Amino acid sequence: MSRIPSSALFLGLAGLIPFLWGAASAAWIVIAYLDVPDIVLIYSGVPVLLAYGTIILSFMAGVIWGFAAKAGGPWMPIGLTLSVLPAILMFFMFNMSPLTQIFALIFGFVSLLAVDWICARKGLAPEWWMSLRLILTSVVVFCLAIGAAFVP
């Protein structure tokens, strides 16, 4: 595997900030007892993990669309289908309990990692792609698991 380009690594790691904040603020039970502005409570904990997680899962799935279009042939309709499933999954989760939504996100990110691996094996992704995806997905799933442990 080749070196991850610094811009991709920097932006990928920066994209983890809302996940890290969501997990940390979900675990900080004392935040509920502090006199903090409502805006801090709105953008804290499990709601942040659910909103941002859904956005990023859909964004990352969209990358599979590009890989599938590049592949063409018989893989293309399969890849295109796999790229829209995460958004559809989360659409049907929006009215479920927060814990169910977190588990759906974990399932989605792990499943998407498997699809990324297939795309990388087919030569559709850059050589460094899976190195970055493994780092990012590991942190995301860890943060979501913390959120699951502290669902109100």
C-alpha cells in the first residue's frame, strides 16, 4: 500500500472531530447538570453522532457510486445499488430509537468498509484508500459504540 496523501489524511482526520465530540459529550453525563446554553446541548452527544454519522455514511457510500461508474460492466449495477443502500437504510431508521439508529450506523460503516475493500481489490480505488478507510472507520465505529453505551 502506498502512503496516504497528506491532504486526504488531514481532511479525513478532521472529519472525525464531530464523531469524537459526539462520543466525548455523550460520555460526559455531567453536561446534563451544567448550566450550559441550549445550543451546546443540541450539538452534543448522541444527536451529533446520529446526524453527522448519517451524513458521512451517505457521503462515503456516494464514493462507491464513482467506483462503480469507473468499473462499468457487470459490477456497475451492483456497485450503484450498494452505494444507495446506506442512505435508504438510514432513511428507514429516522423514527427508530437512538440505539437502533446507532447500531444501523455501525452496521452501515462496517458494511461500507467491506464494499470499499472489494472496490480496492478490483483496482477501482487508489492504492492508499484502504489504509485511510481502516483508520477512519475504526475511530468512527469506536465513537458510535461509546454513543451506544451512553444513549439516554
